[in-house]
Amino acid sequence: SDESAIASGLLATLGHRVGIDALEIVVPPRQGTEQRTVRAPSGKPPPRDAAARRRDQALLRRVISSRSPVMVDGHRADGRSVAYVPILGDQGVDAVLVAYNDQPDAYEASTLTFLLQVADHVAPALHNAWSFAVREEQRRRLEVVAAVGQRLAGALDRPSIVRALRDELAVYLAFDLFAVAFGDDRD
């Protein structure tokens, strides 16, 4: 996805300059979506115990509510430094940039200041990626509508309309039962 490309690009660009061993972009849940986390390098994160996961979620909530960065040194973060930086949008925090360094005291206040400036440039890149994803979804929906319309053009009676609709929609949707209700023009 484009979010993955953004995370990978940030790690490649900033990794050696700022001392980032791993990076995450965490998109908080909104409007019925679940929280998404994009990692660079990609792959599964190292295993964490339940207490560490709760602490991570609490820090994410703190960054989102305060709109301010948080730095955790290695003595409180499993032996590594972690910087949580908000990526601000028009309506608040759109995402959180999380930078990890395997050294316990790698980050300082100037690191947070620099990452805040980086986050200002990441925000429009994320918005562009999200807009592109919405346009692609709309394009796919229009393709389905066009395919169904072409298939229905040759259907002449109700049974053939039902078969054509069912067959065409089955390519895109999984369903157990398919029915079409026809209105009657009579009183």
C-alpha cells in the first residue's frame, strides 16, 4: 500500500540520520474502522507481553489526546528508545509516527522536534495516499456497475435478469442467498 511505501521511505531517509531502527505509522480507529499499523521494516513486530501492549496503547492515546509527542527511554521501554510523534491533520491527529532505537537513551528533545517537522511533511503524503485509495475503490465499484449493466443489456425476461445479476455479482460478492424483487405495474 502507499502507507507502507511512506513508512519504508521514511525509514530509508531518516534511519541513519536520526537513529531509527524501526518505524511505525499508527492510524487510530475512526468511523467504524479499526486501528491500522504500518511497519518498516515490514514484518511481524517482536513479541511483547500484555503489559507492554497496554502501555503502548496508553501512550498512543496520550499522544492523540494531547496532540504532543512523547519520548520513552530504554529504562521504561524494554531497553530501547521510543518516540511517539503526532501527525496532525485538519481534524486533529490523523496518525502517530513511532520511531524505535535499540539503544536505551538514543533520543532527546531535539529528536522529537525534528520528527515533528518531519510529521508535518508526512501528513500531506498520507492524505494523498488515502485519497488515491478512495478513488481506486470508486473506480472498482464503477467497473462492477458497468459489468452488471453490460450483462443485463442482453437479459429479456425476469428469470434471465435474475440469473445475469446473480452470476455477475457472484464474481465480486460472496452470498448464500440471492433474490430480486420486481414491482408490479398493476394496481
